[in-house]
Amino acid sequence: MNATADTTNPAASPTLTELGSRVRAWRARRGVTRKTLALDSGLSERFLADVESGKGNVSINSLEAAARALNITVIDLLQDAARPALARTQALLGRLDDSQLDQACAWLCTTFGLGDAKGREKRVALIGLRGAGKSTLGTRLALDHGVPFVELDREIEREAGTSMNEILLLHGQAGYRRYERRALLRISEEHPDGVVITTGGSIVSERETFELLQSRFYCVWLKASPEEHMARVVAQGDMRPFDSTSGASHEAMEDIRRILASREALYARADAVVDTAARSLGQSLSDLRRAVAALDNPKEST
């Protein structure tokens, strides 16, 4: 590999300067000369000199070759140097399963005040695939406890000043998610005394957004069987996002099964799970009430 640096722009960018300093620091830490690194990596000394000075527009392949010669990974070069205590903690956390990690996260937030937990139990977010009964049960739950009921999709449209379709058309998924996070933050700040919100089924697939949701809201997964999801969606007359273009219901059912399977572990990270399968509306509502008993001042059901 005879890589050469792109020196058409003599002004080094802050990113390239920082990357170059990290390569130089790792080389010093390993006690390796630039000549030795060049021989071991297959890169030219001139190229490495340019990289270390922040002038080399290094490719991923070249960076990987240098990292391999230094017996580290590209990630080691790109990430900030870990503090020793943080590295030990990460090693311990790496031995936990997902359920234990959720418990550890909750303990850290509670013990050290790291989360936005103030009033969190009063703000309830219902998650799950469409057709789980989020809007129906959410409306009743909010009425029971005398708090507002909010549909996140409508708040996203309010945030963007246009319809959901227009948001996706104009800004794409990335833009939609930005508005989604803004709406979540605003809702949590506007309702310190309690609120019930429903979210889109895919929110759990966006790590940062789901973490924000969990830090600000008490999350309840409304769970149902694929068959019940299908029946309820058909009753609503809206098959998005399931594939029903061919009119074959079995294809839509397979879509539902695949989506549920891919998200089940994420949905399961909720604070509580209410299984609505084979349950009447009244039974599911009773289960939901028990799951969110921390909400203040419940009203008598009428």
C-alpha cells in the first residue's frame, strides 16, 4: 500500500489535526518510530508525517493499516481516551445481560441524580405496535387521573408546522426524528404534573430517542398477539406500514410478525408490560391502572 496524502488544502482541519495527534500519541506510547510504523503498516513515511501534522486526508483503509501496525483498533484511534475508572466500569457492565443493564442504569440515575427523573412517574408513555390499543386505553387512563392525553404524532406535526407526510417528504427520517425529540422534550417540560402520551411503534428503534423517552417518561408496553394487532389495524382501515398492496392478508400478517420479532427486546425494556391479548377493554384498562399506580390523584372510574 503506497498511500499519499492529499495536500491540496494546506490548512489542516480540527478533525484531521486531532486525528494526527492521536496517531502520534499512540506511536509514542508504543515506542515505535515513524519509519518502523511505515514498514509495518505499508504506508509511506511522508504520508504518516502528513497525517500526524494534520495535513493528511487519511482514508479508513490507511487508518486501519496504521492501527493494526500499532496493535490497536480504528475505534481506539477515533474515540476519546477512556478514564481508568470508566474503563473498569464499562468492563463490568459488559458482563451484564440487557435486563441487568436496565437495572444498573436505573440505579445509577437514582443514586447519582444522572437522569431527568423528576416527575417521571407522573408522565406515562404508551409504546407498542399500532393496534395495541394505545389511543383508546391512553385516553381512558388520562381521564381517570385527570391529566392531559397527548398523541406524539400530532405534537411532531405541531413542532414542524406541517403534516407527517410533508415532514418525511421535506426532511426525511432524520428530520422527522429531530422533530420527534424536540416534541418529547417540550411535552415533558410542559407537563411536570402528569400526562399520558402515545408514541409511534418505531420509536424504540431509535436509540437516542428511546433513551430520551425512558429518561423523561414512565414507559408501558401495550402488548398484543400478531393476530390481534392485525384485526385491530384492519378495523381501523389503515394498514401502514404493513405491506398490503397485493391484498394478501397473509403477507401483512408476516410483516406484523417480523416487526414484532425485531422490536420485542426493545419493547421489553419498558418499565411495565400490559398484555392486552385476549383481554377486554375493561380488563386491559384495569391492568394498565395497576401498572401506573404512581400517577397522583386517580379519580373514581365512572
